[in-house]
Amino acid sequence: MKLLGKYIRPLILAGAFSLLGSAAPSLHGASAIFGGGPFYSGGISVINTLRASGFTTVILWSLHIDSTSGNLILNDHLVVANGAYVGNSAWPAQLATLKTAPTSVNRIEVSVGAWGVNDFQSIQSLMNSQGTNTTSILYRNFLALKNATGAMAVDFDDETLYDVATTVKFGQMLSSIGYKVTLCPYLNGSFWQTVYNQLGNLVDAVYLQCYAGGAGNNPSSWNAYFGGLRVSPGLWCSNGSGCSSGDNPAAVAVQMAAWKASASIPGGFMWLFDDMQSCASRGTPADYAYAINSAIEPLQLSPSAGFSAVAAPGGRFIPVSTPFILTNTSAASLSWSLLNTAPWLSVSAISGSLAANASTPLTVSLNAGAATNLPAGQYSATLWLTNRNTGFAWSRAFTLNTAVVNWPLLVGGFNAALLAPRTASPANPGATAFDVPNAYCFYQTGLAGSTRGLPFGGSFASLCDNTTAFQLGSYGALNGLLIGYNHASSGTLTLGTPQAFKSLAILATSANGGGVGALKLNFTDGTRSPTLYYNAQDWFNTVTNVALQGFGRLKLGSSFTIEDNGLSNPNLYQTSINLAALGLNRSIGSITFSIPANAGAQQTTAILALSGCPSLPPVPVTLSNLWTGSNLVLNWPGSGILLQSTSLSGPWTTNTSPAPVKISPSFPRMFYRLRMP
């Protein structure tokens, strides 16, 4: 086991480490997460992260017992003394919100013990001296703890004493207070089997450590120790130097699915929330919860994400919907319900039932009438789909941007299918490689086995400025302009509707290197713009001009491997060009892109989408005339230039007089007109 001394009371419990887990009341879809300091001192921000995570059980790690006073110490914080809660006064109320809807959390547990500490020796000593009746300090303190935290169970992580009589007596006392007991073994199976046999149905879950000292534990083998109660295995998230140790969400999903198939696991758990914070780029709590839940929850919901919609006050919007599929993977029927609190979202059903091994569609759509009547801004909503049999709830996040200025443009000229559809398979991937030498492409959210992916409908509001929306090409079709390596070093995209623009936005990225590429605007009058530039940095590890990030990638070929690269990679980059400021106000027919300068031999660059804000049509300007006596007065607004000619067919010359111009009638006759710049 690893030592994590910074979390433990320094003088008494230095260097202790707990590896523990617990279960939700139902053994279906139970996913637990435990953590140290942040669960106590992280405030409402951490609480809200847990509520939205998808985990059903939150484990407060690790509770230690003073051998003399019986005081309860959570890590290095004294929380209960002499039968009363004495910890942070705000904490109980914060914990109470964990199970307040909307939330995925339905259970709180407290863990006791850890590697290298003497908590069960302290429990043994206190029970020997005071017993376990209602006046004993252990009873009074654990009652106060339950009232303060709302914990439903106490997890036993005895890794030092292994005394059956002490463990059973302690469990019986906790049961009289109203706690359930969970066991968290990593070795010494015969001890845990005897404890389970004597406590019986007071134990409602066994969480098996399958990492650190428990690495190599086989859930199938451990199931034999506990009769019909199957173990729920746990893994350690990405951690350590460079976050190179442990398992990322993709690895967790693979392992949990394998254990589900081989050992019929009823749940799983993750250690440690603290490390998820430190290694956030490798996966969020929601990513890890999804990895477990997607393997064990009978009610499955795909795809794994909602949509990102754009609209504008007054009626403009991009139609968008996500066709979800609900699947019951169990051998028994179930019922479900959906919670939707966003008026700008429409759902095809709010409840229903599913027979064993049956599926049904559920469509969530943008309510355009409501969306286009919202003030300009950014909006978000979370829909919760609950399995009413197990109490587990899936969440899906949706966003709406009503402040978009640059709207997606229809373009032609794509030469590569770089975006694999969610139906992709090794035999029929529907895409070719973007990173050609390494055989990587992009993929649509909802691909089997994935935790990320590009937006389901392809549209999204850019992270770069919140005023630009992009629309990716159709998945499984030609959807990108690929240049470099085994393609030409330049390529052209043609606008579906040639027109003039105040601004343009370009979505691009590169593999195996990158940088700034050159482009030229091809105007419909046959002229070209000066050389302009666009961002096409390498799709990994660039943090500026990011329009979309953290969507994973797919390795094509026989391995057909889905990679979860965390929150910050890969990336698509935005370039915004203010054409009005550059005086480039002519109608654009196409744009020619060249690969970034000094590109390596294996570098490829993809242009994936264009957006723009069309120039407003010119406001008609009237050349007014007014007779004053025998003179004609011509006047006009703005910076127009007065032209004159003796013939309607010209030639026209400039009258340099500023407005208003007084003209005395004379021969020959004169024609006047106004030219706007």
C-alpha cells in the first residue's frame, strides 16, 4: 500500500493510507468514489461536482479513532468528541445537499481504518473498557457522526488487527445505531469470510481492492467467500508523477466490462477523488463514474453526451436533436423516468418501461420557439434519466448559445473522411486517418466503448470567443480538407453561397507538428486577397485559440482502439479574421489554404469548418434635392461622393464640393449621382 501522510493526523496517524470502498443500497448500478481532504474542506463546489458526477455513493475517507478518548478524526480534522459533532459547522448542511435532487448520489458512507494505522486496535481497547451500550463513547460518537453526516454505512478497512470478535462486535454496535456495514478486503480472505458469515445481512456490500496491494485480485475468486453477495472491485485513477500511474477512464471502462462478464460484478468503485483533482486532464469524476456505470447499470443510455445548440433572438437557429437509445441489459423489466427543467429542450417521453433485453428511442430536441426568445447569452441544462428499479440516474448535459455572431457556412471541396460515425467498426470505420502515419482519426460521440467524442450533431459554440458557432461535416462522409504528407500542400474550399463578410472564422488543426498556415480569399470578381493566416497547431498540447477540446481519438486498423486523452487533448483551433477592418468587403467565392510553413514530412493539416458574419446589405442612400429660389440644393448623408456628367452614359467626374451643394441651372444640362465608398 502507498503512504499518504499529508491526509492524516500528523502526530498520531502519520503515513496512513486507506484503500476502501462501499456500496449503494441497491447492488445494481452502484458506483462509489472516495476521497480525503476535499470532501471535508472543498466546500459546496466539491459537493456540486459529486452531485453531477454520476457516482451513486460518496465515501468519506478516512475516519480514525483515538484509543484513549474515542474521539473521531477525519484525516487530520477532529469531527466528533464526547458524543457531539465538533467539526466544521457548515459541513453537515453541505453533505445533506449531496442527495438533494437533481443528483446521482443516493448514499454516503464513512470508512474506518487504513494501512499502517491502529484504528481497530483502538476500537478493541475501547470496547473492552466501556462495552458497546448506548452510554459507551463509541456508541455515542458514532451516533453523533451519523446525525451530522447522514452516513448510511461504515466501511471496514482493517489492514492490521484482523480480529474476528472485535470486527463482528463493532459491526453489531453500528447496526444498532442504524448503519449498514461494508467490507473492503485486499488480502486475508478467510478472515473476511468469517466476519461476513457472522454479521450476515448487516453487510450489504463487499468492495475488493484490485490495485496497489490488491493488484491482481480476481473478483470471481473472491465471490466464493461471500455466498450470494458478489464483490464490487475498485481501481485507482490516474495518479503519481506526471499522472502516469493508475487507470484513466477508458482503461477503467474496459476492466469493469471484463469483470462484469467474468464475475457478474454488481458495482465498482474508484480511489481517489484527491488524485482526480490533481490529474484533471486525464479524466473528471464524471468520466470515471461513466466508465463504471456503463459496465454495470442495467439501464444503459447512449450516446454519452447531449448537444451544444446555437440560436439567436428573433428566430435564427440550427435545428439540433439527439436520438438517445435506452436499453435494458438485465433479465427483468424495469421502469424509468426523465427530469427536464429546461424550457428550451423538448423530449419525446418523460417515463416508460422496458422489458428484459429491450430497447427504446428517446429524442431530445432544441425547442426553437423558446430558444429564440431568450436574451443573448449562454445557457446550460442537465437532464436526468432514472432507473426507478435501482434508483440510479444517468445525466446528460446540454448547452445553448444565443449570442452567436459568426454562423456556420456551407462549403464544398472536402477531400477526406476524417470523422468516423458512431456506428464505426474495424471492418467499416467510415473514415480515413487524419494523423496518417499513426492511423488516428476523429470520432462521433456515442461510438461503442467510448467516453468522449465530437458533438453528436456536429454543431457547437466555440470555446474561443463564445460568439462563433461551427458545424462539422457529416460523419462517415467527406468532411475535411486534408493537406500535407501524402496529400497536396494546398487545397481550396468553395462557399455554397458566395458573398461578402464582415468576419470569418476558420476551424483547423494539425498532426505530427503544426503552426500557422497561409490562406488567400478568392473573390468572385476574379481578384485575390493578400496572404492571410490561420491557426493550425498540433492537435495536442496547445492551449491558445482552442475552439473544441478533450474529445478523444480513434486508432484505425485491426486494433481499432478508442483513446481517452483527457480534458485538454486533442484540440481544434479557431482563427478569427476581421475582414471589415481589413477593407476586404468583396464577395468571396472560395478560400485556398496552404500547409503551415516549415511543416515536417509527416505533418497533416485539416480544415474542418468555416463560419462567418455576412456584410449587411448597403443601406440605400437618397440624393435629396430642394429648390430654393432659382437654385437647386443637393444633399446626402454620410461620406458619399457626388458625381456629375453631361450624359447618363458618362463619363462621370467628381464634384468636390461638400454637401449640401447649391447649383444654379445652366446649359449644357448636368446629371448628378451619388457614389458611396
